Amino acid sequence: MKILLINGSPKGKASNSLRLANAFVEGFCAETEKTGAVVIEELDLASLKITPCKGCFFCWKNTPGECCIKDDMRMIIEKELEADLIVWSFPLYYFSVPGMLKNMIDRQLPMNLPFMSRDDSGYGSGSHDARYDMSGKKHVLISTCGFYSSEGNYDSVTKMFDHFLGRGGYETIFCGQGELFRVKELASRTDVYLSYVRDAGCEYAHGGISDETVGRLSTLLYPREVFEEMADASWGVSRESGEKETEDQSFTKQMAALYNKGAYDGKDRVLEMHYSDLDKTYQIFLGKDGSKVYTDKSLTSTTRIDTPFEVWRAISRGEINGAEALGRHMYTVTGDFSLMINWDRFFGTVDPGKEQKSSGSDGNEELKKPVMTTMLIPWITFWIAIPFGRNTGALITLAVCAFIPLIMRKHRFVIWDRLSIAAVALLSVAVSLTENGTLLSCAGYLIFGLMWLVSCLVKEPLCSTYVKYNYGGDAAYKNPLFMKTNYILAACWGVLYVLTTFWTWFLRSSGMELWVQIVNYVVPALMGMFTVWFEKWYPAYLAGGKGRRVKGDTE
């Protein structure tokens, strides 16, 4: 299998379209190489000498099949004849192909016979038969354009290729918003699109691109309004005055353009960005109708970020993890911290083409994220049931432990879920075999508390195992604020249940069972309220640069 990748962009290797073409070829090769060797050859037309066609028909009359111009075109034609798959990669220039690619297409004249032939496809008013056997060759057109959508902008391109490749004789991947592929700050979104192009290559190797992948490829990278605001801001020129803008001003406007007004919750916000190294301040108003950047400090900020400009730009590019940088005090946040917690909702690079799959790659139903309820149900059942009847309580608890895997089967199980089910089941069996339910019930509180405390000795404190999915999954472990908050909360819950062991034993030994029930319901409820408050207050407290520095901080 020989693949010829024709890069028709004047930008050469820096071409945005070439990134898509390379992704397609990568996917195609990943499948094709399973059955045989693949040879890939790339031709960068920008680095070749291709003189415009003279229209002399020398290649038809004097030296059939050979052009009188001695340049790189003879080599290109030879490569085309040898290839099994030709990938045409090019940007859209003025609603057609770039001039140098059009030169190359014009210079393909020697590949045709001079004699007129009838085209029965109903397309065009005449034709010329191919000089060489071109049957079996496959062609794919891959192109990006600078408009928000490719739709309606490639009429000239497809009509031209219809003439010399035949209508339906090629596949196309046309993508709007092409300039975004060079913006590092948007890589989290464009990389997703490139993965779809890679999927298309894999599928094409098996005969064709699926409707599902075609649908994903046709979705917009960003909504039209967002893209056009970003595109306008990217030029670094004021739309109102026509004057040149500073890099930080242009950057801030592009960031503001990413605001998702669909996340508006009825509360107007003002994000104040203070670039400490430049001593420049911008205010971004976030409302129901969109965002707007102010430079006169006329608004009252609700959230303020103090950061060196280069740090914030590195974060936006993904070179630095934002949460980790905040935990290391590389920047500070004051005011309403909820904006930072929900940053991805307000400014996230959401993929509108991404569909929630109901099944995994193995055909099984994809499991949902773990929930703490799975861990708590066995313990709660044990503590409630055992005091009201030794054997009955043990049987009820064992039944619940047995049915938990069935009830929660749609959720992933973590180590704390399994340990809890096993520990409670063993305690229930012990209760049914002995008459000391009080001792074993207290032992349950002790074991539960030790679970929390032991989790503080590993990289994943118990509570973080469940809540990390709200903070980027495993990426949350790079966030010192998140980790320190969860270590403290895990320690608090652990100490609470270890202490519960002792007061429960004392109260039950004193015959005050009612007080056991009251205290053991009220105290955890109060701790729950403390947890809700603490997990909001403490990260905001640290983010404002207060408190002692987290280990590993940099100045």
C-alpha cells in the first residue's frame, strides 16, 4: 500500500490542514499495517518547483504524455501513478485551492489523452480519457477554512475535483475554524477533533467513513458567535478604532469570547484579571447575553485573579495545570471562588459533537463514576439494624451487603466500597454467632473511623476517591488545594468515628440507648454541614494567598 500525501499549503509543515491530514493518515495506517506494509510519501508543494502550465499542448502533440517544462512536475506525476491512495491536503484560499496547488492540477494535463470523449455522468459538456489506468486509486480531500463552518464554502473545490476525479470518486473532510488548530490554548478542543479525523482514517481503511464519524466531523469546534468573537480578537486590532492592541489585551478578549452564556445561572459576574508583571487590569463582565471586556476598571469585581501574564497564558495553553499552579501560589484568587470551581462550565472547551456512549468498547454498559452511597449503605444498615435484634439485624445487614453489588451495578466500585461490604458482612456474621452486639456495633464505628484515618496515609484520601470526578478526575491529585482539603476532611471524619466508638460504648453500657441514637445522628449531620462549608471556604482561603504555603510551593 502506497500513500501519497500532497500538501498544497504555502505554509508547508506549518499548515493547519496538514495536521488533519496527518491524523487521517495515522488512523488509516494503524489499520492497514495490520495486513501489510505501508509506504507514506509526502510532497510539500511549497518546497517544489512547479511552473504554471503554458497551454501549449506540447504534451499532447509533440511528446505525448511528457511536458516540455522541466521541473518537479514529472516526479509528481510518477508519484501519483504509483500511489494507491492520494490525500490532497490544502487550505481554502478565496473559495478555491491555493494558487500553487492549482498550478499542479493544471500541469496534470499529460496524464490525459487529447481526444474528446463522451462523459455519460451528466456532469460537464465533454471529457478526455485518462492516458493511464487510474482505476482503483482512492482520493481523499482534507481542508480547513477560516469561516465558522465549511458548509457552502467549497462549491468551487468540489466542482473542480468532480471534473477530473469524477463525482463521488473521492472522500472529503472539510473543517471550518481551521486557524484554531494552531492555537495552543485551544488544544483541548482541537485535539478532540483530530481524534475524530483519526477515527475517520481507521474507518476509511475498512471501506468508508461511518455516518456517526461524519456527524462528529461536521460539528462546529465552537458555536459561530464564540468563534467569530475569538477570530476578531485574534488579529490584535481594535474593531472600533482600528488601532493595534497589546498582546495581553488581545489574549484577554479571546478568553472572554470563550464564555459560555449557557452557563449563566441568573447571577452577573465580573472577572477581574490583574497581570501583576505588566501592572495591567482588565474586567470581564459575564452576563446572560454574553461577555464584554472593560479596561477602565469601572465595574466592581466579583472575582479577582492576580497573576503574571506569562503564567496565565501557560495555564491556558495547558503547559501548567491551573489548579496545581493555584495550590502552589503561582497566582491568587480573591472574591467569589465558585467561578474557579466551575471554570470549565463557564469557559470550558466543550465538544458539541461528543456523544455520551451507553456502552463501552467491549459492548458492556459503561459504568458510572463511584458514589459514596455504595460505601455508606452497609454501615448505616448495620448500625440501625443490630440494636433492634441480634439475629434479625444480622440477617438484614447480610442481605443488604449481598444486594449492594446488584443495586449499585451501574457504578464503578472502589477499594473502600469492597472493604466496607466485606467488613460489615464479617461483623454481621460475628453478631449472629455471639451475643455481644453492643461490642461489635462499637467495633464497627472503630473500623469505619480507622478506614478514614488510614486513607490519610496514602495518595488518595477516602473522600477524594469519590469527589475527584467533579474536579477533573485523577488530574485533581495535582491540585494541592484539593488534596489538602480532602486530607483534612478525611482526618476529621476518622477522628469523629473513633470517638463515636467510645461514647457509644459508654452510653449503651449506661442504658442510654435513646441518647446513642440521638447523638449518633446529630453529630454526623453537623459534621456533614461542616464538610459542605469547609470544602468551599478552605480552598478559597488558600487561593487568596492566606495561610501557610503548601509543601512544594514556589515563589
